[in-house]
Amino acid sequence: MNYLLKCGLALVLFTGLAACSAQEEKPKTSAEDVRLTAEDQVYVGFVLDTLKDERWYKDKELFEEAAESKGAHVKTLAANGNDDVQLKQAELLIEEGVDVLVVVPHDAAFSAAIVDMAHKAGVKVISYDRLITNSEVDYYISFDNVKVGELQASEVVKQASNGNFAYIGGAESDNNAVLFRQGAMNVLKPLIDKGSVKLIHDQYTDGWDPITAEQNMKTALAKNGNNVDAVIAANDGTAGGVINSLSSVGLAGRIPVSGQDAELEGVRRVVKGTQTMTVYKPITLLAEQAADMAVKVGSGEDVAADQSVHNGKIDVPSLLLEPVAVTKENVRDTVIKDGYLTEKDVYQ
Ligand code: GAL
């Protein structure tokens, strides 16, 4: 075999080998290899359930801003309400070398798998706004969600202290929806026990979907010959669906309806009088404190948490913030004073 041919062959083999070894090297990608941030910069993964509801956009913006102002790098992913996608997104962020995961679980129980996977990689997990149940999650930061339900029912009962009540809840997969309902029932039960209130409809709303809530309310109205005196709806999205149903039978603005999240349309309905109240949860504070917690935990520090919440497995160190009831009377002293919404947007 002549000399040149031999050289040619040798050349092909070498480059081939080099390529394989490069490829061989690829499977060994570890967090360090694909780490997107400088060694000393805390890398935070923010894993959202959805960006469907108005508030989650604010959470995303406010959390990223707060964490970046503390020198961290943040990557936010949203799972559009899909558990498998959320698990995969957490896996990708762990592979990318995040130091801490901040998770808004779509499904409280299913997301325990994210905690297990993160802990195997030495990554701590903070449950943001919604609790991950039955897991050894490291921290929980949210609002007093039982109190949210109590505020909703109390404001409705101020307008209607007896009669046929409907409860239109949130997504049962969301631990918050269970807590909101618990709070509402804390207020209603004494009235139900003494017979002044009758709970004629009581249903969770899959995926917190306003259209589903509208349909469920239609069913409740049809089942009771439109004889409904009050509705406790778990958030502004479901309240909007409920009020659409009520307006189709001429009841909108005539019976009290609760909400939550101080969405612009929710607060406008409160001002207009078709919705009785909403619950304002100062997300700026939540995002700020969660970012502070994430950067500390991501740097290997422990965070002092003066409360704990049992999640079915452990007492999770927790930080629970105060929710605020918003009615027509205090819109300016709450959401507008805080700059959460503007006078122009609400009253235009
Ligand atoms: C809950 C959250 C509420 C509401 C709802 C729908 O977990 O606490 O603020 O927005 O999800 O996304």
C-alpha cells in the first residue's frame, strides 16, 4: 500500500477518533460543563406551573428582578399546567447546574418527584406560593391561604348572611385551593350548622379554568332554578366565569361574589359592583422575600423561618405573608396605594 494512501488512512482514523472522543466526552456532561453562570454567581431555577393567570407574570418579573438585584442569575420556565413538562423542566435546570430550585407546583403531590430528584443532585427546593406535599421540601413561602378563604367568605356573608350558597373552588391539585376552601368553610360552617346557610353547590375547578367555572356555575343555577343567594369563588378568574353565568340569568350585581388576586378586571368588577371583593396578596413582598431566601439557600446558607407548615410528611420551615381583603371602599388604600394597579386603569 503506497505511502500516501497510508498517510491518508492514518489521517481519517485520527480525525474519526478525535470526533468520537469529543462525542465520548459529551455523555459525561455534568452541571459544571454546562453551567451558564460564573462559579460564584448563584444560579436560581424558577419553575412555574403556568403563566395563564395575570398574577404569574408579575411573580416572574418581580422575582427575577429581585434575585438579579442580589447578584443571582435566574432562569424561569413555565409548564403550562403539565406535570410531566414541569418535572422535565426541573430536570433540565438541575442538569444546567442550578444551585436552588424555586417551584410553583402544578400538582402538589406529583411535584414531590421534583424534590427527590433535586435532593439527589444536592439541590435544595423552595415551594413558592403553593406547597409541595408529601415531600422533604426545604422551605415554603406564601400567604396565609386559610385566611384568604376566611376573608372571602366573611365579605360575602356581610352582604348575604343566609340563603343558598355556592362554592366554586380552585384546582384540587393545588394545595392552596384546599386551604382557601378550608378557610371559607371555617366561616360558613357555623351558619350552615344553625341552618341559615345552605351549601347547594360545592365544586373544585379543574386547572383554575374560568370557562369551566362558568359551566359549573351554570349547572348550579340550573340545578336550583336560579335560586342562588351568594357565591364564594376562589379567585378572580373563576369569579369572572361565575359572573358571566349570573349575568345570563340576570343575577350579576344582585348577589355577592368573592374573588382573589386583585386582577385588573377583578378590581374593576368590584368597583362596578358585580363582584363583592377580591383578595390582594402583595406579590412584590412575596417575590422579594423569596428571592432573598433563594440566594441565601443557593449560597449554602440556612434561612431562619419563624413558622412551619406540615405537608403530610414533614414540618416545612415556612414564611406566610398577610393577605388583604379589597372591597369598593378600600381599593385606593390598598392596590392603588401600593402601586399594584393604577387609578387610571381601575377607574377609567
Ligand atoms: C393559586 C394562587 C392564586 C391563584 C391560583 C390560580 O395557587 O395562590 O393566587 O392565582 O393559584 O393560578
